[in-house]
Amino acid sequence: MALPFLSARWSNLFLLTYAVPPELLMPRLPPGLALDTRDGQAFVSLVAFDFLDTRVLGIPWPGFRNFAELNLRFYVRRGTERGVMFVREFVPQRLVSWVARTLYNEPYRAAPLHSTTHALPDRVMIEHRLRWAGKTHTISATGARPPILPPETSAEHFFKEHQWGYGLTHRGKLLRYEVRHPFWQIYPLQSYRVELDWASVYGPEWALLGKMQPYSTVLAVGSPVQVFFGRTPPNNADQ
């Protein structure tokens, strides 16, 4: 059985998803992949969550076990495989960012990023604060307890469940890595707040998101997760 490169618990994942023009994503799409659409639309998601009990090759590194992440991702398909690619990912530790860029060529950045969670009997409240480009950007959400498992035909399932991550190697070849976890329950969302300068955090082409209403909002419970070593995929994916 293959040994995962990374194992952790991903906790309280807040996904804020927007329908965007496909031409905004096509320049980022490597050969061999297509945009994964729903209702004929392409999407990006802002995702805020916590890494807990993180281990690399089974080893827990002191000072790098629990931390927050904030990323912007979009949805791709390779034959029948559904996956995600990333525009930019923020973590608070420089070492974590360096390892992700070095091994996976992922677009990580290190920046002050803090998260808080308040779990009450009837609700869960999360908040993430990113300091970037001289500003503090805040994402918060409140969900009702107990959590529920949405049907597999739902938008919530479509955006939160993906087995594959894709990127490009340093030599420009397609890279695929597997992410394993059980289906996630969700907390029915009660409220959320996003105070984010999209242009300064992710680039001027993303400023349009600040004027849009989200297509979907999901607050997922999370679970233990395994991330496996990335490899160049075979050429026989179902088309």
C-alpha cells in the first residue's frame, strides 16, 4: 500500500464558490485537462480551513502540525477524473510554503494567517484573517449543528468532493496527486462575511468576484485526509 506524503485532519472548510467566465480560467488550464462545469458554468472557490495533526511521511514536525490555509481554486476534469487546480494558496509558515512549491510546484505563499473556531452546542463559528498587501482580509462563517450529509447530486457535494489535485511540474508537465477522505458532512450555513480585496490578494483579473453573489456556500465538517506523492498521469484516461 502506498505511503501518503502528507496526512492531516482538514477541519471546518468554508467554500465560497463563484461562477466565472471560462476565458478567465482557460489560460491556466494545462493540456490534457478540461474545465469541470455544472449547469454549463465554470467555477472558482475561495476555501478557508485548518490543518490539524499534520504529518509528513508519518512524522509530526513540532511547530508545523496545526495551521490555517486560504486558497482560491478552480475545477478541472481529465476524462472521468474530477479534480482541482489552484490559483494561489496561503499558509502562515514559510517552510510549508517552500515544501509545497518545491515538491509540487504549487502556487503557495507565506503570509500572516490566523484562524479561530468557536464550537457551541447549536452552531459552529469560524473566522480567518489574512494580512497581505498592507491590509487585513477577513472571512467568517456560522453553521448550524448537527451537521448533515448532502446528497451526491447536490451542489454542495459537487464542490466539496474531489479525489485529484492537478498542477504542472517545474518542467511544465502535467502533475496529478491523489487526495483521499470520506464524504464530508456540512453544517447548514446560517451567515457568512467576506472582506477581501480580491485584486490585491489574487490579482487584478479577480476583482470581479468582489461584485458578484456566490453560486454556492458550503461549511464542511472535514475529516482525516491523506495526500499522496504527485506523478505524471498515464495517457489512457477515459475521455
